[in-house]
Amino acid sequence: MDRIPILKMGPFLLVTIQVDMHDRLALSLQDDLAERIASTGARGVLIDISSLEIVDSFIGRVLANIAGVSRVLDAQTVVVGMQPAVAITLVELGLSLPGVRTALNVERGMELLRGVMEPDPDAVDDAGPEG
Amino acid sequence: MDRIPILKMGPFLLVTIQVDMHDRLALSLQDDLAERIASTGARGVLIDISSLEIVDSFIGRVLANIAGVSRVLDAQTVVVGMQPAVAITLVELGLSLPGVRTALNVERGMELLRGVMEPDPDAVDDAGPEG
């Protein structure tokens, strides 16, 4: 397996990360996603990491890069399904996933994206500082 | 990684199979799915196999078992994203995935499930013979 599948769900793309990311896989995911955003006109990308038990600085950088590329292509990225233990470790390591939005699960991530796509008073821009 | 994540999307559950299935993984997926169907009351299960380049008789049996368990729990199973080459090989091998519905992609699979859940004249039961 050298490709992570990207599923189109309405205006969103969904990626479930299940395997250990290595350099080449991360790069091909980034390329594939950029291509799919361009070809489908997707407005949002959901990345499910519920099966990851470790999120280190490499994965953090991959997620931030994907979010950056998506943003340039006019799509928002939401990382969903982070395990509580992963969140604790991230904070302890001082990794704050800059520029990456998060949501508890896919459903909430979709709600978040819909709110961002059709801004209303309830959907304020809650992205953190970029740095 | 010893669990395949199961994502809840409205009334459906979505599973993306990305790794080689071995006995234990297939069994735990079946158990997890049965539990999630019972706890969420899901009416449909979508299994994406777009990253599988080989579907042998073992995988075929796993898919048929999952469909069987889901059916007993009042949920329909749709296998989506099969690669054309996989479909050709399946037919050549005489594996017809009995009792398993298929759809081209996740979106069509969801349409199929919605049609099955709310039967109307356009959505006839097109499940093949069980044997």
C-alpha cells in the first residue's frame, strides 16, 4: 500500500490515516490531496487520525503542510478523531498543530466545515494563531 | 495498528480498508462493527476497498461475513471503490461476493443505502441471490 485513499463526500474530501506515515507516503498524500481538491473543487478536507496512537512532530508538520496547501487551494482542513492521550502528549510536547483546526469526530468536523463555508453569527473563525 | 477505525456519518458507518487483512484484524473488525451498529443504531455500513489491489477468497469471505452480521442487526452493507482490475480478477476467479452489494464510490453507496432505507418505486431490492 503506497497510497492513502481519499474519499469524496459531497463538498468534502475524507482521509483516514491508519498506517505509520513515512516521508514518501506523506508526500504522496499531500500531492494526491492537492490534485483531488483541484479536480473536484472540494471546499473542505477531513483527516481522521483516530487510529494513530502517536502524533510526533513529523506528523504534526505533515498535517500543517496539508492544511497550508489546502488553504491556498481554497479548502479548509479539519483534523478529527484525535485520541485523548494523543492530545495530552501533544500539549506536553509543546506541539500545538498551528493552523490546523480540530474536531471531535467526522460529524462535528463536517458541521465545522459547513459553518466555515456558510458563515453565520454562530460560526466565528476560531483558527488559532499561525505561529 | 490492530484496529481499523469505524467512522460514523449520520445513519451510516464508514470503514476504509487500507491494510492487508489477516485473521485477527478481520475478526476484530467484525466484532467492532457489530458493536458499533448496536450502539449507534446505524442502518448502513459502507466498506471502502479502493486501496486494495487484491481481493482473494479470504477477503471475500470477510466481506460476506460482515454483510451477514450487519443484516441480522438490521443494517445494510455496501462495498464501495473496488478497482476495475479487482472486479475483473474476482469474476475470473469465480468469486461473486454473494450477499454483498457494491457501488462505485462512497457517494453512490450512500445513495444506494438511502434508497434501501426509504423504499420507493425507484429503489427496488436488487440484492442478488444469496448462494
